[in-house]
Amino acid sequence: MTNEEILAQYGPRESMEYDVVVVGGGPGGLATAIRLKQLAAEKGQDVSVVVLEKGGEPGAHILSGAIMDPRALTELFPNWKELGAPLNQPVTDDAWSFLSETGATRTPNMFLPECAQNHGNYIISLGNLTRWLGTQAEALGVEIFPGFTAAEVLYNEDGSVKGVATGNMGVGKDGVPTENFQLGMELHAKYTVFAEGARGHLGKQLIAKYKLDEGRDPQTYGIGIKELWEIDPSRHTPGFVMHTAGWPMDNSTYGGAFMYHLEDNKVAIGYVVGLDYSNPYLSPFEEFQRWKTHPNIRWYFENDQGEVNAKRLAYGARAITAGGLMSLPKTVFPGGALVGCDAGYLNVSRIKGSHAAIKTGMLAAEAAYDAVVAGRSHDELSAYPEAFEASWLYTELNKSRNFKSWFKKGLTVATIMNGFEQFVLRGHIPWTLRRDKPDHVYLKPAAECKPIVYPKPDGKLTFDRLSSVFISNTNHEENQPAHLTLKDASVPVNVNLAKYAGPEARYCPAGVYEFVKNDDNTDRLQINAQNCVHCKTCDIKDPTQNIVWVTPEGGGGPNYTSM
């Protein structure tokens, strides 16, 4: 049954009215809600705010490196230390290295531009910070609905956003409601703020509907894959930050890795691959596993006898926006706004986005608050982008506007030119590079590319996808329609497999997609939707744009701890 047929038989849906509905309980969404309530308390007003979070709790789906610049958090909560915010490990040292297959060259710290310096920042679990923000929001009177997906945008007759509808629960694989069926509900608001993170399901629709990206560069993305480890205390340096470029990637492919030493002998490691890569045989997951075998990296996971004695604790993956200021869409439309990575505010040169998410959430909240108390509704919050353009965040993003684009000219040129722009010119750049193609069009036919043979995992330092997904605590209700949908079921075999050697089996970091043989020896694409960690890579990189990620039942997906 279609959603329309379900509504005709089981509707109408119940509705709830709020001043502001926030979609997404990450740093940007929670900062929006918190700032609204702070302003209401300061002015003696009452503003009703609700946050919808598709994870089982705020933070369950949050994954980031993460090094945090506390500037925006300090604006939101000047007393965050006294309130117990989990920023416990300040950065003590930065190492930026270029790897060859067996060696490494470290850039002297005196030559690091400002964007590469992390003193004054903190190594954190962004998931834990998000949980803390959730408790602060609830203490201020914000309603949080965890386990509820915002599945549909609702519109007024004049075309403005009216609110959102949550997904139905208890629909079987065949699309027919089961005995556990619950109809979704509608949340109506004067303004709806979308803070879904990179490649937001509804944000993508809104950008297309209102042509918010008209005149902007196409957004570009990376996939970030992360593991959390506990290592030997003798190999642990609290506060030490290392970034690497070069091996195992070739010089024409954007990518790099990180290792962050948290407190309690924990290290967060991860690998980022730009999703504008061209070789369909490339596997970001396998590149990450191979990176760990570099002599300068594996040392941290071994004892003096060369045996791996560290323990892998967690795994996850998430797409990140990387286009920066030139790819930023218009962020307001009648009845709503985009904040954080749903819009694309991440500063790729600094490898940081949480401070931008919090800041933009605050700016959107201030615009929405002024509009609500003035009696307005469903118009454009033009004060929000105006405030952004006057903010320190705009200045910061403007300085790094060319960073990612230089990498289309190769690692060597990118390193020289970004160093010149950031170290010599201090970000005061008289030129602007532009992009004109989205990530998925860069993939070349397999016949034009060299296959990549990856080593088999050893189960100690390197691992396969399924054992990795297991420790991400990913779970979906099995009897539900697949949330990874195909516009045309024939395309994966007839086009993607035939022309591109089936790249979805490689770019997915969770083993969702695999090509299997039918009884008659023909090929078919098997979609293991229960493995999905909600990274959105397939929605971005599919060369035919045939895969569409839609929301599963609320509460499904990963359940990250300390990520």
C-alpha cells in the first residue's frame, strides 16, 4: 500500500501545534531548540519547541572525529564547564604527516597554517556531547521525541512549509499494515528547522523544491569511517592529534586519515575519502583498513614484540559535507530553514563542523524567535542568513572557500596552493575556484580503471564489514519496507554492474549492497537494509542516482556509544 492509500484507510493523522518544530536532535538541532528557550526565558515569553530525533536517543546516530572548537558552545553556554559538558581532553600537540608506503614526513608545526592548528580545541565524543545537549534542552522545557522519524514535509496551500509528519510504524515488508500498526502524526509549526545532518532526506527535497542551490556550486561530500580503540598506555599520549595524507590513496584522489588520543587510553581513528573519486574499484572501507597497516600507524596498536594488543571498541561511518561556502544553498524558504550539515556549513580545511552546526542553530533560533513573538508565521526568516553573513563563521568559511577544489588538481598542487592561501595569504584570497559537477558524475567506467586488490583482514588490526557493523549496534525492525529504494530495479545490474563493476558493493561501508547469482546464473542486487548505518553514501555516490535513501522506522539504525 502507498502512504496515500494507508492515509485513506486509517487516517486522518493526529496533529500537534508548536511554534517551532526542529527535525534532528544533533548539535545543530538541539542548539536551535536551546537558544529558542533561552531567549524566551530572558524575555519572559513562552515559545513551544519540539525536537524530532530518528535515533533511539539524542546522540545514537551521531558520529564525528571529533575535535571541537568550543567557540559556539561557549556562546550558547558560557558556563559549560560548570554544567559538566563532556569536553575533557584538550589538544596538546598537532602532527600533520605525508605517508609513503613505508615512511612518513611530518610538517614542522611552525609551518602549519591557522586552520591546521588545534590548540584551544578539545578531543571529544560528539555523541556524548549531543546527549549532554539533550539534557540541557529538556531542562529548559524543550520536548524531545526520540525514535520518531520526520518522514514527510507538509505544506500549506500557499506552498510554505506547514510542518512534518512522522513515519508510520508497524508496516510490513509488503507495505501492508500489521497488527502493530501505528499511524504517523503531524507536527505543525510556524517555522520548521531542518537539522538532519549531511544529505538530509527532507533537506534534499526542500533544496530541490525551492531551488535553493540555484547559482551555487554542486555540493560535494566525503565518507568518514571511524573506529574507537583502547590501546596500551605506553603508546598513548592524551591530547595528541595526528592527521595524514598520501598513502594508501593515489595523488589524484582526495582523502586522508586521523588519529586522536582521548582520555583513558582511548584513540579515535578514521579515514575520509572524497566521494568525487573516479575509480569504481576503490573501497573507502578497505582503504581505511589498509591505512592501519602502515608502520607509523600500526605501532600504536602493538606491543614491543610487534603483536597487536589493542582492542577495537566501536565502529561507524557517516557522509560529511565538504563543499564549503561556494556550495552553501540558500538556507531559508517560506516556513523554514536549514542549519548545520543539512545546509553544508562544515569547514573542510579545519575538519570541523560541530561548532558551525551550533552557531547556525543559534542564528536560526534568534531569527525564528523574533518572528514568532512578532506574530509572524510561514514566511522567510531572512534575518538568519543576514546574521550568518555578518558572523565570525562566515569569515572563517570564506577563508577556506577554495580548500577542497584545489584537490581536483592533485595532492601536490593542493598542498602547495592551500599552504599558500592559508599560511602566506592568511585566508585573504583574491580568487575563487568553482565546481560544476556533483560527485556521482566523476565515476569512470570500470574498463578505463585498474582494479584494486585489497589484502584480507587479519581480525586483529584489520576487519571485514560485517564484524564492523556488529559493533556499531545497528538494528532495524526486519518486517518493514526497505528504506533503501530503487527508482528502477533493472539499473543496478544493467548499468551499474555492467558499466561500473558494481561500485555500490564497495562504497557502502556496511555491506548493505551485494551482487549475487540467481539460480539461472544471472546477477541481481541484494540489499541488506538491516546493515545500514545511515551514512547516506549510496544516496550520494550511486552513478545513476537510482538509489534513494528514505527514513526507516524510528529508532532503527546504529546505536553509537562514545562516537
